[in-house]
Amino acid sequence: MESTVEMFDPEEDGEFLISFLPQFIPPEIPAYLATFGELLLPALLFVGLLTRFGAAGLLVMTIVIQFFVPGFENDVHYLWMLVLAMLIGHGGGKLSVDYWILKDR
């Protein structure tokens, strides 16, 4: 985890330094949030639990990586953004846990 924190630390010239990140926020906060998001949100999508929440979180992360992190531009991110936006709009479908939980309502 120390190497992840260093990536977000402006004093270490972190390679993931985001220019709009306020200086008063310690680098541990975005490092832990990014790690937590990258581990939990895809798992939510895989299971189909809180699909729209997971897709929205991943969409925000993808947008930040594509447009605000220097050197990480990738055309595949646009495809991911489209798929995540569709999941936000339509939900997980009939095979998701969300569907089975909300089915009787």
C-alpha cells in the first residue's frame, strides 16, 4: 500500500498525481479510496448487487483516469464508459441479484 500512496503523493512526484487534487488532502485518502474502489466495485458488478452504484463508481474512476491522469489516455476507456453508462441506465438485468431482490416489489 505504501507504493500506492507514493503514486498519489505530490512530494514524491507521484506518477498518478492529479492536478486538481487539493494540497491539504493527504495522499493516503485518494490512494485508499482508489484501491477500495478498484477491488469492491467490479465485484459488485460481477455479482449483480448494487449494479448501478458500482457502475457509477467505476464510471467516475474511468473518467478521472482518462481525462485527468497524465499519460493514461486509452481509447478502450471510451468503450468502458459506454458500457458503464448503459449499466447505470438499465441496471443489471434478470440475472442480477438486484433483480431478484426487487422482483417482488
